[in-house]
Amino acid sequence: MPKTETGTKVLKTACYLCHGGCILLAHVKDGKLIKMEGDPDGPHNRGSICEKGNAAIQYIYGPHRLKYPMKRVGKRGENKWQRISWDEALDTIAEKLTYYRDKFGGESIVYGWGTGRVIDNIPFKEFFGTVIGTPNGIGIGHLCLTKTRMPAMTVTTGKMPPPPGFAINRDFEKANCIVGWGDTIIDSRNDFMGAGGTRIADALRRGCKLIAIDPVYTRLAQKSSIWLPIRPGTDIALALAWQHVIIFEGLYDREFVEKWTNAPFLVRMDTRNILRRSDVEKGGNPDHFVAWDTISRAPVIWNSTEVAYEKPNVKPAMSGTYDVKLADGKVIKCRTAWDVIKENLKEWTPEKASEVTWIPAEKIRESAIMYATTKPACIEWGVAMSQCARSTAINQAILQLECITGNFDVRGGNACWLFPKFRNVGLGSRPGIGLPRGQAEKRVTGGFPFSSEQELTIAPSAWQPGVWKQIVTGKPYPIKVYFACDSNPLVGHEKPDRYIIQALRDKLEFIVWADITMTPSTQYADILLPSCTPLERDWVSNSMEAGVFAGQKVIEPVYESKPDFFIYRELTHRMGRGDIWPWKTEEEWCDWQLEEMGITFRELTKTCFTPSPEDWKKYETGLFRKDKKPGFQTTSGKCELYSSVLEKYGIAPIPLFSYPLQSYEKNPELARDYPLILITGSREVNYPFFHSQYRQVPRLREMQPFPMVMIHSDTAAQNGIKDGDWVWVQSKFGKSRFKADVTPRIMPRVVSVTHSWWYPELPPPYGVFESSCNILVDPELGADPGTGTTELRGILCKVYKAEGPPPGVVDKEQGGA
Amino acid sequence: MTKTANSAKQYGILVDMDYCLGCGICVIACKQENNLPPFTDDEPTAGGHAWNQVLSITNGKYPDLSRHYLPVHCMHCEEPPCLPACPKDAIYKREDGFVLIAKGKCNACVDQPDGVMKCVPACPYGAIQFNEQKGVVEACTLCVHRIDADPKAQPACVRACIGRCLSFGDFNDPNSAVSNKTKLAGKENVFVLKPEKNIGPAIKYIKPKGVSVDKVARLDLSEKMYGFKKQSHV
């Protein structure tokens, strides 16, 4: 441990104040954290540090920390608490959980998690699955990438063997072209998964081309070679136009498409379904497929189990219409999937896409060519692609672009990192760890296959809007208990002013909240447990980024806060299942997770990061499949450009364009009253927060004191709005107020509001619905048929001047209070 | 630009505008390092103190836009106009170029007949900040305490910078990082703010590629993003 003359210790640790990735140096004096700096040896941040890491001291020692376990003594939301001991808190929780589990079934208990400042929400899932037996975990999944990018990967390039590498990853370091698709990278990944800003600056230095796709002239757009100012919600049209240019101008990776994808498989023209072995052979395996062999001029079976054609020397036709005899003797016409894909793309010329997306056609063509011809290229796409009711199609379309350009799983492209031999915990990770039989079927899925079907999910969770509704209605079965682990649904979930507030205030019989600070949502707890920040505990994580991080405890937990490790350990033991949680200390647990890597936690804290082994084109070497055969872990073993799985669940097997659920084309009458397009949650006005977190940290809050609405100067003038005015933003579903950022940098017909806002400086409930983008949206407008994602962006709205800031909010420029 | 005789070294910062991402971490890192008074918790929106700020310059009409960022703080000028303005001799320039305010000498001109601070309006960059809690003026020290403790150290803003756009060093040393970067960029591409003042600011900027020096030197610096508190008396 290096020691400076003044008695200050400098400790290396990984940061987890967002999703981690940076290595920091914590300066500690007399047991107190006094300074945070970036570690020059940190492979991603290389000495830089973001504002969140920098301001960690104010977060840790701030007055909003939960200090002791407490129980509610007033009415819910009255902010009346009584300090209790950890023993009393844990005994009460164990007793209540046991009671409700035994009387109403595990499914009557719901657990929720956030983006993971406490990291351990993985064992949390283990505890609630195994000990409580509830299938109803609600996280941020359907608002985030886990329910959209991962399903796109599952159906297209397959589920990877555990622990999963994610198609969400990309290799900024070696890319020669980086596409930020609805993702500013600089603002939103300053730090997320490792210093995005640092990497973009590096990329610029080496001459990497940047393409920014955003209705806002973002920081990435400012640095880009090409900026595509896109109309919100029309990304599928752009993706299809890119595919159109790339395929029809012959810029695709022919070898990859022919050899590794299911493009040659035949599709029936009578039903428009993929031709299955069961169609042509009585009793044939429906998961085997058929191609047309140009050598034998006959159909040939693709055996998905063997990941091979059932004949040697097959040369499958990529194009053409063929007569195929079915098992019942009927002869039908079939075309190759490639032809069907091309047929769908035919109309999507840049000119047609331009009409829909409002991007000049020439820019669409130019950018498609730049992406397809600058190798390697990677695409980073943002949650806008998830927060809409078309998420399956758009995520699939983008992943297909990566595949047909040969940028999938190559250095500098979109990579599936292989994790080191890290031992994950979580459901199914060890014998005896998992849901009791019959419980998975009780999950509240909303009927969305990516929630309900095990084969489609990597991280199964319940459909959150459905859970909140079910808590209120009690149908089809009652849900009575909510246990939250660093989650803030009143701020972060859609339409919280309907079911969520009722559920928390009136319906749930027992609510436990483990969190770091008081929030609008924790106000409704019956028992509050103070969690530690990541800097107050030892942890390891293989979350997201390519490698394993070690976060070492740099200070002792403040007050009586405890690591969540302690909470789960105590609860498993108190409920008689200490066997599943044998580790006594965090370090012991970390050592166990690292054991197969041949390194101890203490050893790992010398660098705090160990990279994944480099391995590319794993479809060639068999590492993508459980049976180690070359190919993909999909139904067919091929990269499925034409998804047999989506087709099975009644979802379009190839991405089709549709307009946003509220749009000028679909709802011209509504558009007369609500003439503007609303986007929510864009991180454009200096964004020092992480979703609902850190509003109470002074140094971060002063970077963005108020929730903002970005409005184009012309639109503002038309509506009598000046820069700095408080403005009502109103949709069909509700209204909320924000402070105007009048700027030329946003598309004139679009307004963009800050997400997840609350005012920690106000008395509870902290102005939770005053400036909430989430009360402007409604999950009941509609959801994606596959993933259940809801229309959180691209809906119609209007803006008008407000009399001032929300009650109690002081804005010195504007008065108020 | 006049050359001062009393400054053998001239430490300063070179900003490469192409890589400034406008993130504002330089401001927040400075606040941590120099322990600048945060605003009080019961009024978190009041705005705290900062010794630096990031300006943004946006030009054009949607969608034909350009935008650049400029971190601005005390320029540690070769001939600092604040120095002679101070009636208390509290401001001094060290041999190595640092322009500093002596602790204990400044009283924010409370004893002056008009009670008006003299240095604040003298600075053409608005870089001198009044700290009402301490009753003194303050400005960027280029983290002189770090540099004095370790000659290889960097100011906190340079160290934290996400885009790696800041370099620190002695402009008079031909082998320093800032001199090397100046050579690499071409002297003609390096500019200072308000050159007409002829005071030799030691915070210099490499202009963004594809934009003429002429254009950037005349930038409208009115659009503040984050940093410096608004001062009514400036």
C-alpha cells in the first residue's frame, strides 16, 4: 500500500458508481475518503475520472445516506421512522417472508432491483428464487438492454454458453468506424462500461470515422464524420435503408452470409413460413430446415442437431423459386430466405427512408457505405431502441447489419467477449440453486415470449408494468410483499402515478427497502435497510465489460450501513438455508468466484481488472455452442437472418417497419393538439447523474440543477418560451414541468426532457411527480409483442409556459418557492 | 506579445479543442482538489464556487451546425493586469509563471473607499472569483501545491480530463509537453483568447481542424455551460 508523507493511503479500486469500468485511486486519511483520482493504469479510463467518481465523497458522507435500520411508525409516506437494530430488522423480515411464502406462495412476494450500485443483486435473485420461490423479480429489464439487445442476440446469433458474453459489446479500441445509434457514447458512456469519452477521443486521434444518429446535435454528432438527424421512433426505416444499400450495392460480406447464415433456407410461399423438415417428412424434426442444392437440383435437409447438411458437397441456392414436395404429396413454391429478405428491403431505398426518417437520402446512402466499407466497424446503440414498442424489430435489424457486414465478433467490431473462468452466482449456477418446480410458470409475463419462454431469455424477469397492475388488482393471484434492492420505481418506472403509487401506499402488505439513500420510493417502506456504496465493500464483477473487476473496500461502511452480502447471508441463514450461502466474508465469497481463474481477490486488487481472453470469430471455432461445433447457439445453428424462433412465437421473422404508436401518420387528429414529438431520457444537457441517482450530491447537482426540456429556438419562439423559462410538457397521459433549454441543436419538431428527476431538497415525497418524464408516458399505449417494451419515447406532446418552478423549488433566475 | 523578463519559466495549459468533449470534469476535479465551497445542502441549486468554466460555442442552423468547447480559467498571464490593479499587493507572479493571490493579504477591497473589488474587473477573462464565505478573491492556481510537491504532477483538471485534451507544462521549455504539442499542431494553429490585450495568457488553444484561427479567436464567449458563478459586479 503506497503511503504518502501526510499519512494518506492511496488505494486502488474499481468504480461502480455507474456500470463500472474505470479504475480509481482512493485517497484515504484517518479512515476517511478525502480524494478520488483516476488510475493511470486503468485500461479503460487511463487516468481520467468522471464527475461521479470524483464526487463520490459527497455521496458517501452526504446527509441523505440511510444510517441505521429503521421501521415505519407513521403512515406510509409520512416519513416517520424508528431506529431499530439489525437483528430486529432481519428477524422481522425473515418472519414475514416465511409467513407470506408459506401462506400465499412464493409468487406473492416480488423483489425489485435497479441498475446495481449494490452489485450483489445477483445473489439477491438467487435468494428470492431458491429460498422464497418467487419467479417475480422486476428490474429495469424491459426499459433497458437486457430485454431487447439480448433477445435480438438470442434469436439471431444465439444464446452463448454461460456465463454469457453479450452482443451488446463493441470494440471501440480497434474500430475504424464507430456508429452511435441513438447513443451519444460521450455523454452516456463517459464512464458506463469504461470511459466512453476517453475512447471516443482516442478513436478521433487515430482517424476513426464516427457516425452519429440522433435527433439532437449531440457531443458525438459534433465530433462525427456524418450526423444523421433522425426523426424519433423511425430507426427501423433507417436500418432497413442501410441494409438496402449494403445488400443491393453488393457491399455485404458474401462469404459470411452464404456460409454462416440461414439466408439459403427455403420459405414457403403459401404460408410465408420457413420450410421445416416436418413439412417435407412425416415426423420430421420441425427444428431442421431445408435448402435447395444447386448441384443435385433438389431440396436438401439442414440438420440443426448436427449443424450440417445431410449430404456432402452441397451448394445451396441463395436465390430463386423452387417447387418442393411436402410430406402429404402437395407441391408448393418456396423461395430462399435471402430472397424474402431482399423483397422486404426492396422498397426501402434511401429516398423512401428519407420520407419517414426526415434524414436526407444522400446522407443515408453515404453513411451506409461508410459503415459497410470501413472495416472494422462497430455499432453502439442506445436505449431508445429499447424504450419503444418496436424493440424486437429494431434490435434485430441492427444486429443483422453487424452480421451481413462481417462485423460480428471480430476485433474492432461488435464483439461477444468471452469471460474469464469467473464463477457467477445466480439461479441455476450451482446444484440446488433455482426456482422450485412449477414456480416459473407463475411468473407475471404479460404474455410476452421474451419474459415467459426460458429458451428466449438469458436473465428471466417478470414484466414490470404487469406486476404493478397485478399488485393493485390482485388478479390472477395476490401479490402482497415487495422487497426492493436499490430500486426507485416511483421515479424510474413508467406511469408511476397510477398503479405504482397505489401499490406502495395502499396495497402491499409488507415492503422492505435496502438502499444507500432515502428516495421518493423508500418513503413507502415498512423496514428500511441501509446499504453500503461500492467503495465500502469488497466485490468482484464480470458485469458487461470485457473482463473481471475487483472493487476493494477503501473505507469502512459509514454509520450502520452494511453490504448487501451481509443482508442475504443473514436472511438465508435465518430462513434455514444457510447451506446456499456458505461464505462468511465478502472476501471469501470473492475468492470463490475467482477460484477457477487461479487468482485471489487480494491479488486481483493489485490491478483491479483482468481482461477477457481475446478470441474472435468464435462461430468458426465452436466456442459459441454448448456442443463445441462451429456455428451459433440458435435453433438452426446458423446466424438466423430470418428468425425461425420469432416466427414460432407469431412475431415477424424479419424486421418490418411500423410508425410510432402515436405519430403524425397514425394519429393526425391527436397531432393537431399535440404537435411535437417527445423524447425522454436523452443525456444531453450535462448529465452528471446515473438515472435516478445523485440528485442529492451537491457537486453533481450544480452541473445540472434542474430537469430540462430541450426546445428548438423557433419552436420556443412560436410558443412564447424563452431560455430558462419553466415549461409544461403535456402528453395525452399527463403533464409535468421542466426548465427550458432553448437551443438550435434539437430538431424543431422534437422536445427532449430529462428523465428520472426528483428533488431531494424538498420534503418527502421530494417532488416526485413534479418533473417526471414518466407520467407523460403510459405502458397501456402498447408494447412490443416480443419483449413487452413500452413506448417511452417518440410520443406526441405539446409545450407551454408554466407560471414558474414546481412548488417549493427555488430557481434564482425565476423566483418561485 | 511582450515577453516578461522576470519569468524564466512560464507554466501553462494547452487545450486541444478537437478533443474537448465539453464534459465539465475539469471543473469538478478542480473543486475537489481545491476544496471549493460547495453550496449548502438545503439549497442545492444555488450554484457553488468554481475556478474554471467550460464555454460552448454553437454556430449555424439545424441541421447545419457546429459546436466547440472552451475550458477557461486564470490564464496566468505573462503580464497579468490584475496584479497592478490590486491595492494590497496581494497578487504576485512567481518566477515560474504562476500568478497567485497571497493568503492573508486580500480582503476583497472592503477597506477601499468605494468598496469595489479592483482585480475582478481588471481580468479580461472573468477568472477571478469572489469567495463570500472567506471574504477573499480566488482564482485557479494551476494546482501549484501539486506541482511544488512533485514536479511531475499535473493540475487536477489535466489529470482528470476525459478527452485528454489538456496538456500542462512550461511554454518556455522547448521540450515540454506543451511546446511539443504546439510544434506538432503548428504554431499558426495555436491561439489565445483576447490577443488584442497583449498580456501573454498562458492558457492556449489548438484550434479545431477545419476551422480558421480567425474564426475561433473571435468566438462569442457568452454561452456558459458549467463553472464560474455568475458575478453581478463583473
